[in-house]
Amino acid sequence: MEYLNKNEIILLNDLFFEGKYNSLANYDKLKEIDNKYIVKETWSRDTGHMWKEICLYKPNHTKEDFEYVSLNKSEKLIISNLTIENQIIFWEKIKEEAILIKLENEIGKVFNYVEKLFKQKNDKKLTYHNWEHTKYVFDRLKGICIANSFSWNKTEEMLTAALFHDVGYLFEYDNHEDKSIEIAENFMKEFNKSETFIKNVSEMIYTTKADAIPIPDSDFHLLKDIDLEYRIIDQEKRSMELKKESENILNINYTDEEWLNIQNSFFSNIKFYSWYGKENIGDVNNYL
């Protein structure tokens, strides 16, 4: 993989994993990269199909030392001189590397924007819903996306939602989710994101509302569960941070007994919706 640069990794990923390989223009791009690629059409007598073949050469360009990639009409990927096991490793590596590059290039813009918002506001009253919380949710979700080989589109949507999900607290405490969605949508429109992308990000942010029920059979509930995970992994510390934040902003002074009752009620009603929440967080009582 060391003989591929970042642009080449992104191109291969987009051709084979992001549904962009049907465009002949993309095949022409391959021809222009350092003569590492040869694209040709091959007629198969056995199947009667025309195949698009992509030869990926290593720097020495010898016939014995290349990886041969083939995409046929049924959209199957073949690297002829690699074992099935090594073919899987090759494409998994392409996908993983592409995600990391895109994280740096694309999500980096969102990350820097949201981090700047939190630091500019520097609201000391937000002892719980602060940048530390947002970054935890972002990092956990990023790890899940990479570990489970989510597509780039899904990864970008999820991480954008994770970064924006609590920015509304910087401007208003009540209905902060709606404010978060408003800020996120304005940002996404500025960067010409599609209507579908904006809709998905907004819906994921909305599911972090306490009474929101995530859409069945979707990954939208991952953000909601990881948001809750932060609340319970260090329960005593997070509880005190949230108590202090409530007193600072809502001007309510809770007795220890009152706060304990509120927390008991909260934990008794927690429900996890995602496979991650059910498998990795489990029984909330284990954290109490």
C-alpha cells in the first residue's frame, strides 16, 4: 500500500465502495496517475460480458510485480494474483485508509469549526455539556465507524451530527437540540451538502432529545446511545457536573435527596436502542 498516495487511495475507494465506479470519467482518471494504472476492455467468451479491467502497478512496473483488479458487469471485484484472503485485506485496507484521509480533510473542517465555537463562548457554566463531552462522543463514534467499516457517507453524516449535537447549549438551554440543528444546517448548506445529507444529520441530532425514539432499523440511534454512555461511565463525576450546570443556568438549588431522586428516576428509565448500546454498555446498574 506504500506505493499509493492519498489521492489514489481515495480514488480507488470511491470507485469501488462509494458507488462512483460506473462513470467512465472515473476510469479515465486512473490513466492519468503516474502510469500506475492501465484500463482496458476485455470480452469474455464464457459469459458474453464486457469487463472493465484495472491493472495497478507497483513502482518497478514489472509484469511479475503487479496487483490486478477487475470489475465485471455484475460488479464483482477481483485481484487476480492475490489469494481470496489477501484480496479482502487489500480492499479493507483501501477503505480504512480512505476513511482516515477523509476524516482529516473533510471532518477536520467541522471539528475545527465546532471546537472554535466552544472555545470562543467559553461558557464556564456548562460543566457537563461542554467541549469535553462533545469530543468524547465524537471520538467514540469515530472508532465505531472505522471498526465496523461504515461507508464514508454514513461516517461523515454520523460524525457531523456528533460534533453539532450540543452546540445549541452555547446559545440557549431550553430547546437546545433545535438550535443545534439550525446551526448545523446553516454550516452544511454553506458547504453545499445534499438535502439527504442535511436531513440525516438533523434527524440524528434530534434523536438525542430525551423523549425522542430513534427510527427503527437504522444507525441513527448510535449517537443517542453514545451520548448516554458518557453520562454513565463515570456516574458520580458526571452527576455532579450536571447538578452544578443545572444550578448555574436554571438557578435551582437541589438538596442531595432531591438530586438523588432525579438521578434514580433518570437511570431507571434509560433504554439503549443500538447494538452498540446493548452489547457494550449493557445493564446501567453495573455503573451505579
